[in-house]
Amino acid sequence: MRRQVQLLMLFSLLLLALVPAMAQPTGKIRKADLRKDILVRTDSGNMVLRLNDSTPLHRDNFIRLIKSDYYKGTAFHRVISRFMIQAGDEKTKANADTTSLMKQYTLPAEIRPELYHRRGVLAAARMGDDVNPQKNSSGMQFYIVQGRIFNDVSLDSVETHRLKGKKLPEEHRSRYKTEGGAPHLDQNYTIFGELISGYDVLDKIANTKTSGRQGGDKPLTDIRIREMKMVRRIQ
């Protein structure tokens, strides 16, 4: 009996160890893929994203998901005006398989000091620090920053109260004061791309009516991703 329990425990450990590998998409990435952009067709219009080569784990994972049509039919499930739009939860698909292993994997953080949360950046969602001190990213969920304009007083407050005394580089402060963004997220989430075109679509989605904070900031009318695909760069 004791040996059977030991074998069962060993089998369980092996099964858990195998889950991340089984969950992640495994499609082959070609060199040509790294020179392409991503067209995001939504119910509100089209956007074009460009991935960052300095975060290769997130870049390659995103490309594999796109090539496997994972995002087709997913909805922007969390939208906060003057902050960000979030998508990638497979449970938002019309016929979601909630038992799928896809939802179980994470990626190691690839936080780069030169990348910051200015308007239009693409970043990976994640669980909070209380359960995820390593800041590992969700394998599928992402957000695009709409953000807002800051001034020196509000940026000083962000440094003191949200970044725990860390100073924002002057270049970053300048962009936050002219273009806007979400500086309180800096160096806490992995940024792995940026919006090349479709800022009007970003604003349209971000400004849609939602259920509010108590309802999880869910759009009252579904806004779905119809398609994501790799396209030739035009600039």
C-alpha cells in the first residue's frame, strides 16, 4: 500500500511537471516571422502591433499563439478608460473549453529598464505580487496601454507612492507628459511590443461603456478579436 501511494505521488509530480510543456503552443517560428507585424482585426476596427526583439520569450510565444489562431474569437474582457484594454482569456470564446491546458502556463518575466508604459505599448498581464513575486507573465493574456497625460506633480506622486521611490528617467517623464501612459506599472510587467497603427481603435475600445470596477470592467457589449495574423511590415 505504501509503495502504491509513493508511486501515485511520483506519477502526480511527473504529470504536474509535464503540464506547462503540454500547455504551450509549439509551432515553428521562421526568421521571416521576426520581420513581420501583427494585424489585429476587431469588432471596432483594425490595429497593427510590432513585437520587441529584446523580449524573445514573449515575442516567440505570441507569434506561436497567433499562428495557431488562439486569439480568434476572444473578447476584450477588461477595459478601463484612460488606462488599458485587456484580452486573451480563452473563457471569453463563444464555445470555450474551460478544461483546456492552455490556461495553465506562464512565462518568466522579461522586464527591461528601457521599456516603459507609454501610450500604445503591448504588455503581458499577470497575477499579483502576493501570489506571483517573480512577476511571471500569463502565457496568453495581454493588454495595450491607452493611458493618460501626466504632469510633474502627478509623476512625482507616482514615484513616491506607486514606484516606492524609484525615479523615472527624464526621457520617460517627457513622453508621459506629452503622449501619456501608465507609469505606475513600470518595471513590474513585461512589455513586449507596441502599437504601430490603430490608435483610434484603441481609444474606441478603451472608451466603451463597461460594467465598472464592481463588475470587473467588462464591456457591456462584447468586442471580439475576429482575427490576428502576421503581415508584411509597411514601415
